[in-house]
Amino acid sequence: METGPYWDEDAMLADAKLPKVLALGDSWFCYPFNNLLNPIWNHWAGGKTILCQGKVGAEARELAAGQWLKDFRFALRGYKSTLQAVLLSAGGNDFAGMDDMLRILKSECSGAATGEDCFNTQAVESLMFHQVSDAYRTLLAEVTKYCPTALVYAHNYDFAIPTGKGFLGFGHWLRDPMDAVHVPAAVQPLAVDYLINLFSDALAAVQKDYPDHVLLVDSRGTLAATDWANELHPTPSGFTKIVDTAWAPLLDDLPS
């Protein structure tokens, strides 16, 4: 019996359901206990079957290559007669975490006064406007080829707060890499805001190439500090707030 989105295709088929919505993404779609997809499914009152591919910690570059890309293509081809929309959630893990963030931070940031001051301009722009953007274009090319009438939704997260708080042993996403290169505590939130804004600009540039097919969900500035469960993930009510505030007006563009 369908009680929410499906992360298990076999379970969906066992319920004799076919997806109207295919989601591919990271922890904002696949995070245990709470995520964006549950309130999105609730917004449609269970009227649209959602099948999700992806995993916690997935990077955009990872999802647009190898087996993930093959599985995504297979689902687009297999369910092209029923799919109305494709939801994409990727990019945050490409710049969060000790390894990825240290690749774009300057080696010494104790004198930084703005968010932009903390980063190697060439490295961060190459990541956002080439590597992550190219991953989105790869995925969008697949949708355009196999499901040209499907609407694609992509989102830009929100201004996460570098508290250092993780989840079940996972963490070191934002504050720790910035501490490692001595970003002043007062500048760290500005550095995260800079990354989210630059990522949003990169998504907007991609969207311009697909003006009739891609909807950009801008969820920046939606959450209060109390709406964050940890450095990267909202609370259940925080995810619901993002859907009610930023997603709902665009979700209603889909036919019933």
C-alpha cells in the first residue's frame, strides 16, 4: 500500500504502482526519518507516485556518471509513458565536507572579512560553473531525450549554519574545514552564504538553457536557526516549511 514516496522500486511495483515523478538526489531526498520528498508527496495528497533514486552523501558529479546515470536513464526510458516530472537534488555534497571544501578554501583565511575572501576564486567557480553545472546538464540531456514533456525541478538548499553539529557520526561538513584554515567564526556563516548563492547562480545559468523544461526552486532564506537539525539538514518541520514556502507554488504547475 502506497504510504509515501518509494525508495525501493520493487516495493513500488509490488504495490502495482507506476511513478508519475522520478526523483534523483542526495540526502535532502534520501535522508532517513525526514526529507523533502515526504512533504512533497503530502502536498499532492498522495496523488502522485514518487520513485526516488540516489543516496545520502551523493555528489552531483557522482549521480551524473556510472551506474547512477545508467539507472536514471533506465527509469526514464521505462516509465516515460507515466512520468510528469523529474526532481533533482544535488550539489551540496560537492562543496561540503573536509575533502571537498578544503579544495576550494584558501589555505589560510584568518584575515578574511567576507565570505568570498575565504575561497580560491578559480577553484570555486570551476566547481560550480563547470563540474556541478556539467553534471546537471548531463542529467537534463537524459530527461530531454527520453521524457521531453516532463518538468524538471531543481533546488538550491538554504543558508545552512556552520554549527559543527553532525548526525549519527557523520559530519565535518562546514565548520570543521573552515576551522582548519582559520576562517574567523563571524565570517563562517558568510562563507556558507557565498557558496549557496554561487551555487544558485550556477543552477540559474543551467536553467536558462532549458527555459521551458526546468523550474528552479529558490528556498534561500526560508529557515530559521531552530529549523535546522544539524549543519546540512533541516528538521522535519523545516523540510515541510521549505516545501510549503518554496516548492508548493511550482508543484501546482503539474496537471492532476
